[in-house]
Amino acid sequence: GGGWGMRREDAMQRDELTIRAFGSGGEDRFEAMKEKVYVHMQELDRAKSTVTAREAKTSMRGAGLAAAMESMKRLRKKFVTDRRDFSKGGPTKHSKPQTGHADRLPGPEWSFVPEYIGSLRPGGGGIRWMGNCFNDTSSEVNMDPQHEAKVTISMHSPVAIFCEDAYFIATPFRYDLVDFIIHGKYEIKWGKMEGEELDDMTTNGVRIFRLSQSVAMTIVDTWETLQLFLGALTGGPGVPRGVAERNLKFLNKYANYEMKPVQSLASVDPSLMRSGDMIGVVRLDGLDPLIMWGTGSHLGHTAVLMRGSNGSLFVCESQSKGNYWPKDAIQRTEWSQWLEWAREADYNVVWMPLREDVRVKFNATSAMREFEQLEGLRYGFYNLIFGWIDTPRNNFPYPLTPELLMVIFALADPIFRAIPSAPSIWNEAMEKRLGLQEGNYSTTEIYSMAQSKGLSFGKLMSLPEQDDWVYPGVKDPKGGWKYRPGPSVVCDVLVCRLWKAGGLLPSSVNCAEFTPFDLYELDLFLQDASSLPPGCKADGRMGYCQVLGDNEITLPYANTIAPFPHMRERCPTTAPNYEDRRLAASWC
């Protein structure tokens, strides 16, 4: 036992060891044994029902989050801690994939995200691929004259006597989670297609996604991923050291970014800081590393320094109130107070001063006027992911794809719409790209309208955000606005908008398309550390000072790109090396 849920390479290695154990003629004897086992297993119900999986999901939801997490702990212990390697008798770990097989993530984090295999369209002839367990796998969808659809999956040539393939089969309207342990032919009744669902079926088809492991191991991987966040985005303001260490390993494995222990911090007199200087932050809380993995940035949060009329130094930023930050919305905080909160939140912080000739050009009065117009607006949830997605396909870290994102958005939409206070992080932004007025459209309705205009989901997502778009506000139950209508502004977008208002960027630049990397890549900063206090440093072409944190922030490729019109509207970013982003830096 113990074979179900194993990775393809592990299952094949175990069969090879078993053949050796049989001795002379081992392969023939092993194949004969496998055939006998398959004959008996064929007597089981071949069309394995998905009812069990659905009942398990219902039970987990009913038990609540606490029970679900306890179940994940038990599964992790059963399948990871206690599972024994067939040849060594020791614990089996997540191993790096063998070269030549399908792409794999380097660890369990985010490995629960399924890999897109292909789409099945009625009359399209089907698709064929190699599964983790079954070497020869094929599928097709058929639809009768009454538009009743049926998905057929055929599986042959397993790599091991006990192995399993699990799939997420979905459209924006419905889904199934199925797993297969017996070779043969399976049929899934998909249901009657009508209206928008029929249009989507004929245009985009049924999407097939393969889980990297079994359903049980996928739950374990989900738990491992949650460990990047739990304790940092819940509880007190600090980041537990164990969570920080997990995130450091994640950044190293997934984004090739090693944040070494900081050797020394710079002591900077605040009188040296000027309006327009940038503040860069990394908090090892799961969220910043996720942003960094997706965008290739070495920063997860950014802010800008501004002097008030009385000379007071403020940190201006777009934030969302939570367990580690006490203020909400676009805000300004006096420097000493901000530094105290940042220390409590376990921020790693760098000060990035503008170059002297750039400071002379910067119109701080105009920049402050821009900030005052934005102050109090809600954090830019509405376009949170749109500044990162510039291309239809080349911004998604493996195994995320536009096909999966399209399905997830639609399936999650009813949940968000049922919570009045929850912002949609995709519907309003897609409506803007289609030129629609605020109409409370569902995600699938928006997809249908985009399709009528010849826009694929990937193309729709990649259309540039415009700085002058106004998003809906949120009413206060007591009267007036809790958050007034306005542009959708995340942290790096605020920095960019103040720089643009201050005359440092062309007016055609859409700051909503920027990421933290796009900011520090601009040729605006000091080129060395010679004029900075002791403890500051130069990284390539930029001088900066780390003033807070336990782990060192490095900024390769900083201070290298002169601003140009419409910059950062077409940039690819492919993890983990981001070579395509660097090659496109001068034009994208």
C-alpha cells in the first residue's frame, strides 16, 4: 500500500525495486501479478463516482475552518510525516521533479494549483496526453441535439500497479473533481447546456486541469501553502520566525531571491530625507512573497516620503487595515510613528533617495496636491492584479494559466457577491475594459459580452488600466461615504502617481500598470552610496539604506531605465528567472 498519491517518478521507482525483488524473470512475473490485480479491480464500479469527493467537500465546509485545518494536519501526518519510502524505510519527501517530465514547482507550496491540459469542444476531436499515472490518456466531449453534454475520459498504460490520476474538470458554470485508479473508459454526464453556458461550451469548451498528485496529497499541499500566511496575517502584528523562515525558503526556491540575514542597519537622520524619496518594504507574511513571485520584484510594498507644510516628514501609502497595520485606505503617517508600526509588523525597510538633479525637478507642491485628492480612498482591490497582468499569457507563474483564472473567477463570483462589503477584484475592472457602466454584472455575463466583442479572457485581462478610471465607492451605513468613488490605487501606483504629478514621469504613463519592480527600476535614484550615511550601500547602479529588518533587501537592475511614454503596459514576467522581463525592459 501507500502507492496511491505518489508522484509519477516515485511510483515508477517503486515498481522497478519490486521487479528486482522478484529476481530472475522478475519483470514477467511482476506483469502477470499486475494483470491479476487489474482483473479483480475491474470488478469494482468502473465509473468511479464523484459523489464521495462532493460529500467530503460538503462535510469539510459544514465542520468549519477549524475542523478543516485539523483534517489537513492529520492528512499531512499520515501522508507526509508517516509515509515510508519503499527502498530506504525513511520518510518520503516532496522531491524535485525529474528532468524531461512535466514542469513541477520546486516544493509543496502552491502545488495544489492544477496544471492546464487542454479544452474539449463538441465536435473538436478530443485531446490526448500523458498522465502522472496513465501514460495514454485521452478525452472528448459530445453533445446531443438537446444540448446534453457528456465528457468521456480513457486511461491506459499505468506506470505502476497502484497509482492515481486526479483532475479538476470545469467551465465557468460548473466543475467536477475526479480521480482515477483503474484503467478503462469513464463517462461524466455534464448536463444540459443553455444560453451563456452553451456559448461558452462551443467557444471555449470544457477545461481539463491535472492535479500534480492525488486529492489527499493536494490537501496536504494546500496546508503547506497556508503555512506561509498563518500567524503572519492573523494574531499579533509580528511575523513568527517560523513563518518568516518558510517565506525565505519560498522566495529562494520560487523566485531565485535569497534574502540573507542583515549584517548591519543604517542609522539615517530623518532630516536627510526629502519629498519624493521612496520607501521599499518586504514583510515575510506570504502576501508580499506572493507579489514578488508573480512580478519578479524584490519588494512587496512601497511608499513615498513627503514633507508637510510645517516641515514634518510623512510616509504616504495605500494600505488596508489588518492585524499588523492600524490604519486603513490611502494615508499619511508621521515618520517616527510609521517606523514604530513597521518595527512591530516585522517589516524589512529600505530608504531609496532620489538623485539630486531629480529632486530639483520634482514639484513637491503638485505631488502633495495629488496626494490630498487621493487621501482616504480605499486600497485598490479593484485592480489589484491588473497592473501585473500585461500580456494574455506570459505573466502567470506555473501552473497558473488564464484558463484556470477564468474558471476560478466565475466560480468564486457568487461568493463575493453574497458579501456586501467584499470588493470584487475583477468584475469592475473587466467592466471598465469593456466600456460598461456600473451595472452589477456577474462574471459570466461579462465573459459573454467580451466574447461578443471578440475578446478572449487573456486579452481582456491584459488591456491597460487607465489612471482616470473611477471605481465605485462604499456607502457608510450611518450616512455618507465610507470610501468615496475614485481611481483604484495600490501601493506602487500611489508612488507613481505622485511622481507623475511632480513632473518626473510622462503624462501618458498609466501608473495603474506599475508594479514595485517597475518603480525601483526607474533611473531616478542616487547612483552610489558615497553621499549616504555609514551603513548604506550600493547595489549595482543605486545607493540606498536599509533602516529596518532582519533580512537583507537587494535591488538588482535598479536605477537602469529612463521613463518613457506608456511604459509598463506590455511587460511579460515569467518566474522564476524573469529573463523575458529583463529583455523587454527598454520597450515594454
